[in-house]
Amino acid sequence: MDAQPLWDRQLMLDYQFYFERKEQFEMQADTYPVWVLFAVETGRFRYRIDAESGEAGAGELIFCPPGSTFHREMVSPLRLHYIGFQFAGSGPAEARPMLPSVKSHPADDKRLFSDFAYLRKLHLAGDARSFHRKQTVLNDIWQLACEDWEEDRHLEDQLEPPPVSEDELMNQATEWLHRHAHAPFGMNDLSSQLGLSPVQFTRRFRKAFRMTPSDFVRTLRIRKAAELLLDTDMTLDQIAGRCGYENGFYLSLVFAKSMGMRPSKYREMNRV
């Protein structure tokens, strides 16, 4: 068990490369001896690391632990920072701290893109001072990622615990949905994991909780969207990405149907 908080860790830069326009990956999968960060300025790519998968776009960070296979597929050309690092003072037992997610989407995008600008400026510099500055910027990015993960945990703590029924398999389903609701996933994938057809899963879930799995997920996502609307200055597209929706337009439709008003109106009426 790693007792040291993530925010209290110091990152030691190994290397840093910058790609102005990365149109394809040389390798669709790779494994690294150190931690690797893909920090995206523009463009999108799909990823899978261990059991976690999804898409990453502008302003998003993907962390790959040493020894894990990093699967990736280009969606659109990337402006990308590729960084290798280690954690200071990590012995063999502490070489791989557990992250809440391999993905982070910091809310303070102005500061993040300012850090990106410094890395662009310094990426070809090899002198000691420039290396020190790049390491300082890397640690600032790390703090932004930690704030994002901490905010996600705070929002989850505000939600009611998953409902409980006499059907233990459906209890497992709600726990899984509670953990994965805020990232894109296929409900059919979950039903397959449970050994049920999609129809069987929906019927059994509805019997246990008087709602469909989709209704349960939508409730979790809208609650998180409402929190972010009031507690941050994130755009609707940014909030959508944090809640498992493809874009702000679709989130707006779902939010209005659930809450009886558009997200902009909700923010205007309830923000203090």
C-alpha cells in the first residue's frame, strides 16, 4: 500500500520530446522501463493501458506505468509532448504508485497550456538550466493532474453509495458502473462480463433496482456535470468529456431532459 500522497511526490525527468504534427504512431503498442506521459495539445488518439481504455484529446494527459503495455491508435494528427520520468526516491517496492486513472484532464487549462508552451520552447535545449526548467514544468503538470484526480474523488464522495439488492451479481454491476460511469464504455461489455445477454442484464437490473442500467449511469453523470457547472469554469465540452459524453451538445440535451433546464441556465441560477 502506497502511503505517500501522489501530490507529495517529486518527478524526475528522464527525457522529453515534442511533436509539432504526429500523424501516425511508429508502434501501435509499446512497453517502457520508466513512466511515460503523453500530453496532448491538439488532436486525438485511442489508448488502452492494462484494463483502462478510452480516447485522449486536447488538454488531456495519459500516464503509462513502467512495464505496462501502452496500446494506441491515431484518431487525428497530434501536437504531442512525449515525456519519460521516474519518481524521486522510489525503491523497488515503491516504483509503481497506484494512480486513480491513467488519464487526467486538468480543469486549469490555461496553466496547463502555459506549461505546454514552455516545453515547446525548451524541448531542443540540452543545457543543465533548461533541463531543470523542464523538470519544474513537468512537476507543475503533475500537480495539475493530482488536483484533477482529487476533484474526481471528491465528487464521487458526494454521491450516494451504490444501491444494494438481494441480487449479488447486480450489486457487483452497480459497483462497476459507479467506478466507470464517467468514462465512455459499452453496456454490452459489462453484460458479457456478468455472463448475461444485454436483455437479461437490463431485466435483472430493473428488477433489483427499479431502474435500467442506463438510467443509473445517466444519474451519476448528470450529478457530476451539475457539480462541475457550479464548482468550475470549465466549458460544456470539457465537462462532457469528464462525465462520459462525447460533446457538450449531447450533454446539454441529456441535462435539460433530466434537470428541466439547460446547463447554462442551471449554472446561472445556482452559482454563488
